[in-house]
Amino acid sequence: MTQGAKPITGFAFSEALIAPVKAISGYRRLWVALSGGLDSTLLLHLAARCHPGMSAVHINHQLQANAGETEVFCRDVCAELAVPLTIQPVSVKLGTGPNQGLEEAARKARYEAFEALLAPGDILLMAHHQDDQTETVLFRMVRGSGVAGLAGMPASRSLGAGRLARPLLGFDRAELECHARQAGISWVDDPSNTDPRFDRNFLRLSVLPLLKKRWPGLNQRLRHSADACSEGHFLNQRLAELQWQTLGASRHRLPVTGLSALSPAEQKNLLRWWILQAGYSPPSISNWSQVLHDLLQAAEDRSPELRADGYSLRRFQGELHLVSELSCVPEAPVLLAPGPPVKWSEWTLQLIPAATSKTSPPPVRICTRQGGERVRFSVGGPSKSLKKWLQEKAVPPWQRRRLPLIFGGAEGEGELIAIGDLWCSEQYCGSAPAAGWRLIVQRDCN
């Protein structure tokens, strides 16, 4: 621990330091992310002075030998300031992909905890400063980030149901330490910050001192570069949005013809924007040219696909489809009895009695296509191949495999009474269904 003098009651922080914290407004509840280090502890003191009633949250990663000591410190400093504190222990799980080391795993666990904490209207203050920004820009540069990454950390952004704000981003760490020492504030030093095995520590301990010695205004230089990248990223996003509107695209579909008319750079930019707008992360791909060629130029009878984290891009009948990764459908048939709704992957099905119902419903079961099914669209009418009907309705192949088929009657003898939410027999729909039972089929997501 770096021990300061006892905090000076009523110490007058400079207006320049107080101003960005005081400017935070419009929140339902204000939180400070308190690690116990210099920056967050100083921010806690500033926020407690400017925003009575604010709260703090400490994420205990349970990785360091002094994790318990740090937690006790956070409890003590919050007690002194009469600030309610939430302690959130997290379990850090290492990923298996590239750039999935301990640093990234701890960051992911931390932000997941923040997202779970924040309610609509909440703002979380984080104590990142200008040296953190410089470190972030350099770190992303060596990882090969584009303009979005090189724009650095934004001063504010959405986080879960709330927002994240970084009011100290315009200050160097040396300035913050000077203010903290003058105010007599103590803090806990994280031993992992001196371990050069971690990439960020290597930059902070070995690379940045040399760069700053050669270029004393490095923080300001990189801030200007980050600002330029931020502007470039904004323009890229705006261009993609305008092109998306011009192409007549939707949240989950892009016309191939319109996309093919754009330049390769515009195609890549639009696809990345489209994926982000749907709530997913664009894939890390080194050869976008090949991916774009496969998706856009493959023969009409082909079904190119790009799989990514939680979704895939698929082409069907002249459109690119953004398809969510959904849970598996049941392999065995599921009986649907009257009563509460039945969950069946992304579908919800329910059988309810109509006003005219006086008898029990026949056996109703849900299953997927097995091949050879036929459907009769009117009582006593001719039957039609389900495969051909789905093709005529332009139902994409991946959706055909997931569609719940609802049969009425004994197994082996029953007929189709519904095909997902695409069709339902007149016997089981309408205000007065002939069967005396109404079938409700709803799809939860696209």
C-alpha cells in the first residue's frame, strides 16, 4: 500500500480536476468502479464530494495474493466516506482463442460483472487517464487494430443497461498522483502491474518510458491520432448506415446485388457495421477479400456460409442473412398438452380450449422434418409435399430444419395441423376452431 497522510477534511481539489466529475449528470444511480489503486481511489473521493448518494463497486478477481487486503481497503475507504459499497467476486476463465490471455479474461469477467450490475439510467465512472489511453492505442496498434480500435477508449459509451463514463481521461497519471498525495489519499498498489510478462505491463514499463524520453509530448501526440481515428470511424459508420438504407436492407438481411456493386472496402465496412448493429462482434479475419468473394460470387446453387461467434452469415436467394446461433431443437417428438406454454428452442407453443370446447384434444406432438411429409391445407382437400411448399415459400434451408411441425392424432396416423408460425389448420385457429382447441405458435426471435 502507498500510504498517504490522513485525508485532509475539506481539502480543496483544483477546479480543473473537479469539473469533469461534477459535470456528470442525468443518472438514476451513480457508481464508481473502485479497484483500490491510485486512480480509482482518487476518483472515489472526487465523486463522493460532487455527488452525495453515489455508490461504489469493487470487482475482486481473486487472482492476486493481496486480493483480500485490497477488498478490506476498499471497504474501509468507503466507510470513511459514507459511500455504499458492493463487492463482486468473479471467476476468471481463460479463453482458447487468440488474444485470450489472463489480462483479457480478467477484463471480460470485470465488464460482465459491471453489465449485470447496471440498471437503466445508471452511470458507472471509471478512472482511466491519459497514460491508459496512450497504452491502449499502442497495444491495439501492435495487435493490428483498425481505426475503431486506434480511436482508443471513448469518454463515454453504453454499458449493459446503463452507461460508462471516464471523467479523468484528460489527465496524465503523474497529475493524478500529485493531487492524491496533496490530499493525503492512500491507495493499494497492484503487484501484477510490475509483471512484464503481461503485454500492457511490458508497454508501460519498457516501451513507453523510452518513447516519452524521445518524444516528451507523446500522450498529446497519440491523443491527436486517436481523435483523428475516432473521426474516421464515425465517418465509416455513417457511410455504412447510408448505404444500408439505400440498399433497402433490414436488420437480418442484405441484398447481394447491391452489396456487390460497392467497392471491396465499402463491402467490408458495411458488413462490419451491419454485424455490430445486430449486437454481435465482427469476425477477426485476415483475408476479407476471400470471404467476400465466397459470399458474393459463389454460384447460385451454392450455399456459402461464414461462421462467427454467436452467429453466421449465409446466402440464400440473392440475400445475405445474419443468422443467430440458436439452441438445439429436441431430437425426439414432444407432446403438447393443454396448459402452460411449451418452450421448443426459439419457439413457444400452447394449446388452449376454445369457448366451444367440450371434449379433450386429440394427441398433439411436435417434431422436426424427417422427410416425406405432406400437408393438407383444407379438410378433405388434396395433400402437397411439405418440401415443395417450403421451397415455394422461400423458407431458407437452415430454418426448414428447425421448423416445429405439429401433428394432431395418433403417431403414425395423424396429419400436420401447423407448420411453425407459417400455417395453421383451420381446425385449430380462428375465433371458433372446429376442433374446439386453439393452437398458438410464436417465434421468440429471428
